[in-house]
Amino acid sequence: MTDIQAPAVRTNQTDPAVAAPAQIKMTARDVNVFYGANHAIKDVSIDVDMENVTAFIGPSGCGKSTFLRTLNRMNDTISIAKVTGDITLDGEDIYSSDMDVVQLRARVGMVFQKPNPFPKSIYENVAYGPRIHGLAPARRDMDQIVESALRRAGLWEEVKDRLSDSGTALSGGQQQRLCIARAIAVDPEVILMDEPCSALDPIATAKIEELIHALRGKYAIVIVTHNMQQAARVSQKTAFFHLGHLVEYGETSEIFTNPRQERTKDYITGRYG
Amino acid sequence: MNSFALLFLVLGLGLIGWLTGRARAGRLIRAAPKRSHSRPGQHAAYVAMWTALPALLFLTVWSAISPALVRDAVLETPAAASLPSFGFQRDSILGEARMLADNPEAGAFNEEARAIAPVYGAAERRYSWIGSAATILLAFAGFAFAYSRVTPTFRARTRVERTVMLVLLIASLIAILTTLSIFVSLLIESARFFAVVPITDFLFGTHWSPQVISSTDPGESLGAVPLFWGTFFIGAVIAMIVAIPFGLMSAIYLTQYAAPRVRRWMKPILEVLAGVPTVVYGYFAALTVAPAIRDFAVMLGFQYASSESALAAGLVMGVMIIPFVSSMADDSIAAVPTAMRDGSFAMGATRSETIRRVLIPASLPGVVAGMLLAVSRAIGETMIVVMAASGAATITLNPFESATTVTKQIVDLLTGEAEFDSPKTLAAFALGLTLFVITFLLNIVALRVVKKYREAYE
Ligand SMILES: Nc1ncnc2c1ncn2[C@@H]1O[C@H](COP(=O)(O)OP(=O)(O)OP(=O)(O)O)[C@@H](O)[C@H]1O
Ligand SMILES: [Mg+2]
């Protein structure tokens, strides 16, 4: 992890178990999501901190992915999905007509459950976002962006000699880090991760978790996970969802050692879910 | 006995084989001390198969070859000695005789036919009797063989399994064998053609006028290059200029933009278009498009614009192929995982950027394969060019001029009155062979591309 740049290193030194004083990056108020008649998210209000990693946990089908996708308006791509309520990024309403979805998604990046590199070279995968958003006018700038994104994703040493190989030829864990590099390359403010390790083996998972630690503070990070230990390891704040409701939200250490709600306790102790 | 009655008889015998086989197996198994390998039903199926299948196989083969046997038998009788000794005329007399033998009331052109009809009838009856007897005999022989093998230790189950596989295999081979035999017959006829006309004259000659074939140098007026050019120009250039962009765009619209409701009614309509008989497109081309294009050409200053332009045929053919290209492209775009699309959206790409930068590159091999298949369909298309293109074999780049295609010429060559072994008719087979080989190669390439691309996503 020697490649990590200064800002990341700074926060890396903080204790991963302790939440930093909150500087709110995104807020959601009374958010509801409907898939046709299916009411998937019910009156959820939450603040996402800049300095902390926020974990979403909860049983399958409770709406974690759905809620995560409202934060960068990925639900717009599902024709039957309808979102109500207010969500802001730095105080700006992201569902207002002034907000350009293209800009929003450049600021709020996303990493998916299954690694989904494009069938292009490693270089082109990382360069995809900067190219679309016109971030690198010259080839030299692009080279630099690609290198720094790959470095921050901890992938540079492994791929620097084969940047022109296809991104799909990497291992699953490398592909996932490539997708993270791809998201980082446009220099977002928030990164949303939907079960980023569920398709990976323990070693690749450890690499990604390490990476999340390193990225903490530089980006606001929200991660959906099914793995309690993972939530405890990587996050400082945890939100527990159940049947579309946000049941409990607080410091990870609190949620895991001293949950206030009965339902949270039952879930964490593995009584259901 | 006619084939139908025979068929039912054999099936009936098969049923009897099944029942008796089952009964015997049941009896033996009950009496056997050890557990037997197969259940009575499997023994029964084994006996039934041996009873029916060889007999049916024989019946099929016999139905195919007996007409020829009858004909040869008739020709050997003294009554046939007075027939013309060769070709077309003799065949027509024999054909009539056969008709008369089946139905004495029918009218006949040739008196000879009436004379040999009884002989023909007798021969037919004789061969029919031989066939029936042999079929029934085979059924009984098969039955006896299988019945005698039914014992508690006999592995009927395995045998039945193997036979089922064999039957399925034969069924799937039929299409392949048919194609193969078409190819062989084309090859044989073409070989006769190339015995008269040098293959280089045919493949590289630029002069095509089969109406006047010199007897000393038939190759001189049978150079097929103008036809190849016309086929390529109409089918692979003009038609594709229409079909590829429109097909692609409609596929992109349908997969990426159309609301589910729109897609639900638009896709079937496109598919129905693919089923419109080509003759309908043909008269649309001949009656509507061609005159309009001629008027347009005249307006542009082409004095002698033909009403049978390459453009008319090519345009309509292109429209005909649109659904084909669109549905192939649709499939391969839809096969690109949604995760890839979402990945691009999540980077902030717009829909059209996603289509251009991710979907099209990812689906390109499939789209290209679709285009190759479309080309192979277009160059094999006949009806539109028969109706809308002329017979003038010219090599031209001017789409307003008339052009002709391989398929159109095949039709012309075979519909005239000519003997079946003149260079003119044989040329049709050589053209057919060329077309067959080209479309065959196109299809192989297309399928290989598709296969490679499928592997990439698994
Ligand atoms: N594209 C969609 N169309 C219709 N309904 C959907 C869609 N995606 C999710 N849903 C519904 O919304 C509800 C919440 O689903 P969601 O995927 O958000 O759950 P989740 O908490 O992420 O579950 P998991 O842990 O299994 O990923 C479910 O009832 C689901 O059926
Ligand atoms: Mg989910």
C-alpha cells in the first residue's frame, strides 16, 4: 500500500474503528421508492458522512441496493422505478431539474456486485470516464490519470506492463479493483459499492477491504454488505434496513455491541436474515 | 398393396410384437430366480423396434427405388422396343403410360403410351407385390429374432436406449444428407458443363449472352463475371446500404430506447415483415419503385434510364432484409450483459455514449455475423430480381442502369425450351453451384464469428 497518495495516507492513520467527527456529504429525507406497486423503500432518512465509511446491512430483499441506487439516480435506468423524497449532495437536490445526471454520476461513482469491466483494454477501461467527461485533453494527461487511478486502486504494480490487455482477462479480484480504479478515475466525491466482495475469494476480499481503508477520507464511501464481519471491519457507521425501513443507524461499534432495536439485535446475532 | 396399408400393417405387427414380447418377458422374469436386468416394458419395446424398424426402413428405400425398377423393367419388354431410344420424348411417353396404368380414363397424347400402359401396370403390380412381401417378411424375421432373445439376463434396456439414439441421429442426418445430395447433383451437372465450357471462360469471361451460343466456342458467350458483378452490386452493395443502417438503428431503438409497450408491438411487426412472401416485394419493386426511380433518373438527366434498374431491385431487397439484420443485431445487443450497460451509465455516460462506446463494440461480432448472413440471403434472393431487374448482363457502377443476377439468370436459363443437356441449361447448374459455394462460405464464416463471440461471455 505504499502507492497511496498523501490525503489517503492521512486518514489511513486514523483508527478504523472510530468514527470521525461528521461532515455531512449526502442527506436523504423521507425517501420512498416504488417498483410499480411494490413499495421497496419506506420513508428512509439518513446522512452520509464525508470522513466515514457507511455500511448498509440487512436481510436479502430489504432494499439496500435500491436505496444505494437512489444516491446516484441509477434507478432512472429502471423504467418502473419511482423515487420520492429529497436527496442532496453538498446541499444540492440531486433530483431537481437543474441537476444533470451525467454530472451527478461523475461525482457519485458506483462499483457493482459482480465485476463488470468493459470488453476493452485495461487502459481504456480506466480512461472511459475521463474520456466521456473530457477530463484529459492530451494523451499525456490521460496516461497520468490512468496511472494514478490504478495506483490508488492498488492495481498498478500488477498491470503496469500489460495495460493493453483486455480488462476481462484479469482475475475476479483484479477486475473488481479495475472497476474501482475506473470509478476513481473521474475523481468522484462519493463512491457507492454494492456488495463489492461477494463474488471474490477471501484474499481478494482482504485486498478490497484494505483498499477501502486507504480510500477513506478521500471519498465518502457507502458499502452494501451481507457479511457482518466485513461491515464491522471496514465501516465506522452502519445502517440496518429491514423490509424497506431504515431500522437503526449509528456508529458501527454501537450497532454491533449495543443495538437499540430488537430487530437489529436479532439480525446481528444471526437469529434471522 | 399400397404403401399406406403396408405402413399400418407393419405398425400393427410392431404392436403385436410389443404385446407378445411383454408377455414373454413377464413370464420369464417371474420364473427367474435372480433379479433381471430389464423390465418387461423394455423387452417389449425391444421386440417392437425389431419388428417395425427394419421393415419400415426397407419400405422407405423400396418406395424410393421401385419406380426406377419398374421403368427399367418396362423398357426391357418387347412392347417398349418401338419407343424412341433416348431422352425427353421417351420419358414423356413413359410418364403418360404410368398415368394411364393408374387411371385408364385419363387422356393421352401419344398412342404409344396407350399401348404400353398395360405392360406398365403389370410391372407396377409385380414390384408392388415384391415390395410388400419383402416388407412383411422382414417384419416377421425381426420379430422372431428379437422374440427369441428375450431372456431375464438380456439387456433390452441398453439396446432400446441405443436404438432411440440411432433413430434420433438418422432424423437429424436427413437434412444434412439432403443438402449434401443437392450439392453432389449440382457438382455432377456442373462437371458436365465444365466438360464443354472451360472453367476459366465461365469464371472470368465478361460476356454473357446465353441466347446465342456458338457451337464451336460455347465459352465465349458464357462468361459469368457480369452476373457475379450484378449479384454483388445489387445484393451486397445496394441492398446492404439500405439494410445495414436501418436494421442496426431499428435494433438499437428497440433494445435501448423503446418503451416496453412499443417494443411489444413493434418487434412482432418487424418479424412479420420478414415473413412477407418475396413475390410481394417483387411486384412492389417492379410496379412502384422501378418506375419512380426511372422518372427520378430521367429528371437527373439520364436520357435512356431503364425501368429495370439495379437500384430498384437493390432498394427493395434491402428493405426486405431489414428485419433480418435488425433481429440478428437485436439478439447480439441484448446478449451484452446489463451489468456492462449499468457500468457505463454509472460512469455518467449518456445513452448514446453507452451505445457507441460499449454496446456496439461488445456486440460487433454478432452484428457482423448477422450482416454476413443477410448478404448471403440477399444474393440468393430470386423473386425480386426476376420481377424488377432486367436480363441485360452489364458490368456497371451506375445504379440506374439495368443489371442482372445469378439467380435471375438461372431462372431464365431453365424456363426456356431447351434440352436438358445443352450448355445453356447446364450453365444454370454451374451458376447454382457457384452461388451455393459462396453462400455456404459466408454462412460458415458468420457462424464461426458468432461462436467465438458467444464464448467471450461465458
Ligand atoms: N429492477 C427491479 N424491478 C422490480 N423490482 C425490483 C427491482 N430491483 C429490486 N426490486 C424489488 O425491490 C425490493 C428490494 O430489492 P433490493 O435489490 O434493493 O434488495 P437488497 O436489499 O439489495 O437485496 P440483496 O441483499 O438480495 O441484494 C425487492 O422486493 C425486489 O424484489
Ligand atoms: Mg442488493
